[in-house]
Amino acid sequence: MEAFIINGTISDFLKFDLRILFQFLQMRQTLIEDTYLALWSSIFEKVFIVGMVAKCFGLLSSIFSFLIFYHSDLRSPSNILILTLTVGECMYTLRGNDMVILVKMITKDNWLLHTSESVDMAIMAVTVLENVGMYASATIIVLITVDRCIAVLLPLRYSSIVTTRRAWICSLSALLMWAPWQLFLRITTAYCLIEKFKQAGFCSTDFMMELQTTAIIASESFMACLPVLIVLIGCTIIGTRITLSQRRRVKLIANSVDRKSNLRTTKLLLSISLAFAIVYGYSFVIMMLGFDELSIDYWMYTALDSSRYIFIDINSACNFLVYVLGNGKFKRTFINMFTPLRRRRQLWTFQH
């Protein structure tokens, strides 16, 4: 450390970090393209078909959710949070990570030679959509945990605690909190390329090599564990509250049907979020351990890397099934959307 301080200055250190950061971004993009191209060359049909079916189903469920929320009361704080989830999931469903690779594969020569400006603009637009969708969808775990924790912890004061204004603040805060995390994670996921940097001469001293490696390992480990910790804390708080409130169910809430519906929704959505976090964490561990191109770990990593994106589409579909079809109010709204007006009046007259 002392030798580095003597031989270099702070400005040199900053220039060195910027150069490393720029090389990280360039080589990470190459790694992603090589990984997906290798994956598609062997199991192209399975991954493409399963991924497209999940994306289409998630997109349709998001569209139906939009229609139902359009016919519902958006002044409800819970509706605002669910609508925010739907927006994030819909953007993520349209993200197009596979679309970027597919466009590059189809127009590989034009993309490499930059002979077509329209192709370059299309790829840039899809890439921007991919990044925006990723940042928006990253709010799913936080929004689900916050929404369900407040609903279960304070069922009697739910309307006064989570106001409309606070719901919008919660949604925007979650987006602002998770966007930098995703951006930083994308920058630092090139740990497996450390040896290439060493061979290229970007890390001239053993101390700088060790410092960069330690910083990347620490940041990646913390960022990978963060979503798991958030979901686990939410599950623990809700589970404790459920156990304590069973003895005072009559005092806390009068309608046991709504109570059971809230608990069922909470358990299902948190289970999906936890499964997504586990798959993500496991794929990260495999990547950190290192793998060869022909090893089992390599194929397991690529499969898990694709699976964790499909989990988001499954989450979108489950939100539709649980919140809409499992909720009496939303279910009636959904049925009324496809019921003629005359029939609706007859049903309303019969019920009243």
C-alpha cells in the first residue's frame, strides 16, 4: 500500500479505476453474448419455447390486470401498489434480453460492420427497453414485502397507515432504491474475467489485483444476499404476526374470509419471490466459483440464469390469478367486463 502511494497519485488511482470499469463493461457484454449464443446453440428450442410461452402468458395477465384496474378504484393504496407491480412486470416481460441477442444473430454482419443505421437504432432501443424493464421489475420483491407486511401487521389501521400519497411514495422510493443496485450489479458481474484483466496488464501490481478482487467479491456477495434477506425478513415478520394474531382473530378483524385470503396471497407471493431470490443466489454462487465452457457448472449456470428471468413472468401470472381471480371484488369486476350491460342490471336487481 505504501509503495503504491509513493509511486502513484490519487488521480492515477482514479484513472486506473475508470479504465478497469470501462473494460468490465466491454468484456461483460462479450461474455453475455457468448454465453447466450452457446446456450442457444444446444438447447435453443427448449429455452426459446418455454421462455416465450411464459412471457406471453405474463404479458396477457398484465394486460387483463390493467383492464381490471381501469374499471376499479385507483384511489385505494393497495391498488396503487399492485398496479405498480403490474407496470414493472409488464415492462420486464417486454424487456427483450433474448430479443437483443436474436436481432444481433439475424443481422450479425450489419451490426458488426455498422452498415445499417436502422439496425443500430433498433438494437439500441431494445437495449434501453431491457434496462428500463429490469429496473422497474426489480421493485417486485420490495413492493410485495412492504405491501403485505403493512397489510398483515396493521390490518385495522391499514387505510390510515398506507394512504394514497404514501403508496405512491413507496413505489417511487423502491424504484429509486433498486435501480442503483441493479446498475451496480451489472457493472460488477464480471468477476470471472479477472484473470483476463491480469493477463492484459491492466492490474500491474499484486496489491491492486487483490484489492479489486476483494472489493468485487464483497460487493457481489452483499448485493446477491440483499433480496434474499428482504424476503426472509418479510416472511419472518408476517409469520410471527400471523401466529400472534390467531389468538385475537375476532378482535383484530371481523371477516375471517378476507383474513384467510390475505394470508394465502401473502404466502404465495412471498414464496415466489423467495424462489426467485434462491435461484438468483445459486446461479451467482456457481459463477463466483468459476466454470469451464464444457463443464456441468457452465450449463447449470446458463440454465439458472434463464430460469430466474422466467420466474418474473410466472410471478406476473400469479399476481393476476391471486389478486384478481382470488379476490371477490376484482373477480366481480373481471366478470362484469365480459357481461352485457342488461345482464349486469338483472343480476344487480336480483341481488338487491
